[in-house]
Amino acid sequence: MVRDVDKANDMFDPTNSLLTIRQTDLGNKEDITAALNEDKCEAAIWAATGFSDSPDQSIITKLKAVLGLATNAKGTIDAVGVTTLGDALAKDSPRKLGEGTLPKVIMLSSAGVTRPDWSEEKKTELEGAAAIPIVRLNPFGILGVKKESEEKLRRSCGVDYCIFRPCGLNDKWAPNQRPIFSQGDIAVGRINRQDVAKILVDLLSTPEATGKTFEAITIANSEGYYPPATSIGPALDRLQLDSDNGGNGPSEDVVRATYAVLQQLLPGEKQEANKLAMGQTYEQLDKDEQGRLGERGTEEAPIKPTDQ
């Protein structure tokens, strides 16, 4: 289901017998439901968003893409599309693989969606996760839009789901690397879009993912010592269900312990994500070089709708 058929035909092979490209209004409940019924859909990956961080777009263009979406959360394609998938697919019998139940709706979300709402105490204790540029600036409240869409999916008629929150998408970061999964929305780092895509597809056949929300970064496979695991199932099996701990997922003690480990996996030498400016790389921070949008705290980027 795509908004732009011409773009999809350029990206994919429209003659592939395994592929059907259908133009769909992803903000229209009736159109999405019709597509699901027409193609007898059994499961879906939601990877659409009103926000784009495509590398060929300027930061201004990316932020403008959010205007009119993030400021109207009830009408965003996330809020409409994700819940429509959940409501529609919950009506069918569970998908099974052996004794395990497979997810029917896989939502591609984003790391950082809960961090703007953390208490000031937690933001201080977990500064390496709370003070990164996208959380500190939260352009047009986009993280809140994603968070609300996640919550709606969890409440959607009991549908079997999983929510995947990748960290910084970076096509310059090597692909085919080992993913590191975590929970608690405390991960900071990088992941190539190719690895994000592979994880999303693998989740369709991974029962250990069902009912869970998790983040992922990848670590560099130096000289072949850390190749990707043959299956992501064992790593996801160790994670907690969203329904655990009274519906709060992992405990705060687990979150803080995981945070302490993940901070050691940050790119670069200084490993101080809380000192990054929007548009600045870890490598530039190591060299005390300014990012493309200026110094931290004075970045030249529109943050509020009134700036347009």
C-alpha cells in the first residue's frame, strides 16, 4: 500500500509476481480496510510516516513534512492507519508458527518517543538518552504523535502486534551488522535502513516478538567477529511483554541497568550523545567540529509551527 505508485514502481520491480502495488490513502480508514479485504491480508508492516528523514532532503524540508500532521495528531496517517490495521486484522484467527503466535501488525516507530514525557529526575539520570537532539528539540511534537499511535495499537481490539523503535537511521553506517535489542526507550546509536528493513521482515515470522515493544541499534562487525545472529528470535525472547509489570513493561531498575550498558556502545570516542547538536555527527563531536545546523542550543532549524 503506497501513496505514490510512480515512486514505488521506480523502487521495486512491478513485474514481480510476488508483489502487488496498490495506491492507498493511508489516512483514510475505508481505503485501508478495502485494501486489506481485497488482498485477503493476514499481516501488515506499518512503515509509513508524515515525517521523512531521507538523506536527500534538507532538514528544513524534513521538518516541513511534519507540519499539518504533528499539529493534528488525531488526523495523522499514523493515528488513523495503525489503528485501522489493528482493528481489521484482529478479527481474523491468530497466525501461528509451531506453538508460537506471530504478530499481525508490526509498527515501525522511533526510538525516543517517550523521552519528552520523562520526569526531570529521569531525564537527568539518563541524560545520554534524554538530551539527544531529536528529543531535546522534538520538532513539531513528532515524538508525541508516534507515542500516541503506539498506545492506540496496543489498545486495538487485542490484535497480536509488535512495535519496533530503531535508533538513528544512517545509510553511511555499514549494513548487515548485528542488531542489539533493548527495551525502555533508552537506546542511542545508529542503524542502516537495510538492517531496519530486514528486521521488519524477519518479525513477520518471529513469535518471540509478539506483544513487545523494543528498540535496536547495530554494532560494527569488525573483521567478522560479530556477524548478525542466524535468528533474532532468541534475543527477542529475552525481552519482556508490554503487559508485564502491570502493563508497564520492564521495571525502572532493568531500564537503568540496560541504559548503563548501552551507553558504552555509542559511536565515536567521546561517547557523549547528550552533547550533540542537531545535524552534528559523533565523529564531528570527537573533532570539536560544528555540525551543519550550528552549535548546540542555537541550531538553525524550525522547531515550532509558528516559525514557518
